[in-house]
Amino acid sequence: MCSTSFLTANQESRPPNVLLIIADDLRASLGCYGHRFIQTPYLDSLAVRSVRFTTSASQIAVCAPSRTSFLTSRRPDTLRLYSNKGAFYWRTKVGNFTTIPQLFKEAGYFTASAGKVFHPGESSGETYDYPYSWSVPHYEPPTEKHKDDKVCRHADGSLHRDIVCPVDVPSQPGGSLPDIQTTQYAINLLRQLANQPHDASKPFFLAIGFHKPHIPLKFPRQYLELYPLDSIPSVPDPHLPLDLPSVAYEPWSDIREREDISWLNLSFPYEPIPGYYALKIRQSYYAAVSYMDGLVGQVLAALDVNGFKENTVIVFLGDHGWALGEHNEWAKYSNFRVTTNVPLIVHAPGVTMTTSDAGMVSNGLVELVDLMPTLAEVCGLSVPDRCPDDSSKVTVCTEGLSFYPLLKNPSRPWKKAVFSQYPRPSQIPGDNSCQPLPKDISIMGYSLQTAQGRYSEWVRFDPVLSRANWSEVLAREFYLSPREDINVAAMPLYARLVQELSVLLRKGWRGALP
């Protein structure tokens, strides 16, 4: 039975619903995160009645591994999944690990998903983990099959496969876009749930995955009007960080495959995208974010109209971040803050309500693997135990920590560090640096963020055993500034601090718990 500590008197007999909203490739570029020129009024409004986390780390900056990680509350080295390429289903290859929605389903919830929640394909068993996680089959929007069609129209009328791709929706294959269809499905489902007889209904766990702002940056053309090109700020730190080790750089190979980028004829791997086109990409990314925000607004309105607003826990997050020219990078596939840090907004009725115009803000260090124990505690489910060192035989456990105490007191002390990692096939950037096949991984970059900055070590790695050789450190990074533009790891002034952070990194996440 759910804890009723935050429920009103007329709700005490009913556990809270859960609405989990995931945006794909979303960095913390929202109005409520201080980017005032970015128009996200619906998420900004949600943040006013929520706790907004300023440092929330994805455990790996690529889709399938990140989503599998936070949905199972296991870290990449436990799942042995580091890339979308060569991906496999954790249940058959690693362990039959329970997921967040499965935990709720087994507690009596009706669970459903729409859009991109689990990554499609082999990494979720070709079924989006149905029926383990979901009470009904996952909803995949029909127009998603056209995601890479040549639909980006140029002035001469020709169609191309570009990264910059504003469109007229009625002219698209199927007459719509995936996220629009996902939104309509969610709205219809909420209406159906509201119309069920009260004595026959269950609390629900509804997960919605928006594909935007993932590339291609395909969105209704009118959203460009929000961002005149001359209003787009240029990249604040477009150059490679001073003393950046080459292994840390991701050469945005999948971006180069887009027709509009290939026509720029850039030399691999370091020639930058010209300034005028960099602005067009940034403009389209922000437009795609506003498009996604508008759809979030429709779902939140449906929650209210159907009477669920006062008894629904809402979590909004990105699966990982995205570089928009910072450090001369244009994708994810790295350990930089801009690619690992994500927006995380959590609303729990009666707990996160505030009279502040900005809502509650927590600077506590949290991780996406913390979601499972947090949601369990918020809703009064049995909180999974902490995983043992070898958790391959343990069905339900967590490699995270419930941050429910931060929802009640956002300023309390918390973790010493949060952790991310990324694989590489070699020290020199190549075509397969961004997403190496499992057999080609020979180096792993382990990274932590603390109050002092971000520290990383790139070490030899055995892909068969998923084991790091900490005695062979190939490169180190230490950045004091959030912009991460100067690597000070080799400076004598910081030698003692680097040594302390190296010890903390090797202790891992267990050594950073409060």
C-alpha cells in the first residue's frame, strides 16, 4: 500500500499515479534552468511546483545503454551495455533484472508506455520489454518508421536527409509526426482511465518518451518563428579544451552522415562547422525543444482535465545531454557535463508544492539510477535493497540511492560524487569512436563530478569481462570550470586534489554515498 503522507483526505485510500516523461537527447537547456531565451513555458510551469535538480547525471551518454541503466537501476558495467551498436537484451545476456515499471506493475499498478521509453530493438527484446514491464503492449507511433526518410525540403523543392529539418506536418508521410501521435495516444489513454468505474480502476504508471530533440531536428516549421536566427547566441566555448586528451574527443560521426553536413566537406575529425551553419543547428535544436515542450503541456493539461493532477507524481528528464558546438562537439558520446548532465524535474503532490516563483531547487548530486528507489519510496512501495558487488543473480536491487529526502529538504547534504562513463576503441578519434562495437572497446573513460569539478581517467578495458585495468591509465582530465575549457589534471598546483579524486573514482559509487 502506498504511503499517504502527502495525500489529501479524500485521496488517502488510493495510491498516487506516476507519469514519467523522457525527452531524447535533451540537455539542460530549458527556461527554468536559466536559459531565458529558450521558450519552454509548460516545463517552466511544472518546475514551479516541483524540485528541479541542477546536477543530475546520466550514467552513459548514449540512448540504449542510458535508458536500460536508469530503468533497471543498474550501471553500465553491470549491464555490460555501452553502445547502441551490438546491443543485446539484458534479461537474456546479463540478468533478469526488474525495471521501474515492472516494480509498479507487480505492486498492482496498470502500466503503459508510448513513444521512446525503452530503446527500440534488441536492447529491449524487440518488444519494448513487454509483458514484463507493461500491462498492455507498448505504443509505437506509426510515423516513427519514417524517421530517416528524405523529407527535409530545400528552396528548390528537393527533399533531403538533413540534420536541420523544419517541416509542414500535413505533408509528412502519414500526415503527422511521431511525438504528435504519442501525445494523442497518451491523452486518449488518460481519458479512458478516467472513465473506468472507480472500484475497478487501478493506479497507473504511464511512461511517455518524446523523440525530440533527437536528430534529425524535424519539427513543425512554425516553431522557427520563436527563434530568429539573429537572436541565437553563438557557442560560448567552441574550441577544444586546453590539454584535452584525444581519447576524450567524440568526432560526431553520425552528424557527418547527414546530407547538409556532408556538403560542408569538413576534414575529419577536428574541422569545425562554419559559424553560420552552427547557428542554424542551434536554432533548430531550440525549436525542437519548444515543440516537445508544447506536447508536454498537452499531456499535463489532459492529466488535469481528467482529474489526475492532485494525485500524480510527475517526473521529467532527459536520457542524456547533447553538445551544440561546445568543445567543437555536436552530439553526445562523451563524458563532458553538457552530454552527461540532464534536466530532472520531480513533482510529488504535497511534498514539492512551494510558493516560490521558481519552485524548489536542489544542488544535491543525483543520478538517473536513483529513480527506481526514489519513486518506490515516494509511492510507498518496498524500496529495493542496495545491490551486492555481484548482482547478476539478484532480480530486484538498486545501484542508486533514493533522493526522496531531497524532495522534502532540497538543501540537505548529499552524495560526494556522481558517475558517468564512455567507451572508446582507440586513443585516436576514428569513425567508430562514438559507438564502438562491443568487441572493439579497448578503453573506458570513467568520470565523476563533485563540488570541486569533473575528473576522469581513461583506462585499458577488457570488453569480454567488462573489467577495467586501473593500473594502465592512458589519460586524465580535471576541469574546475563548468565550461570545462581547461584540463588542469597535469598541473602541479592540483596534484593533491587529483590524487584524492582518483581515489574516490576508483572506490566507485558506493564510496560516494552520503
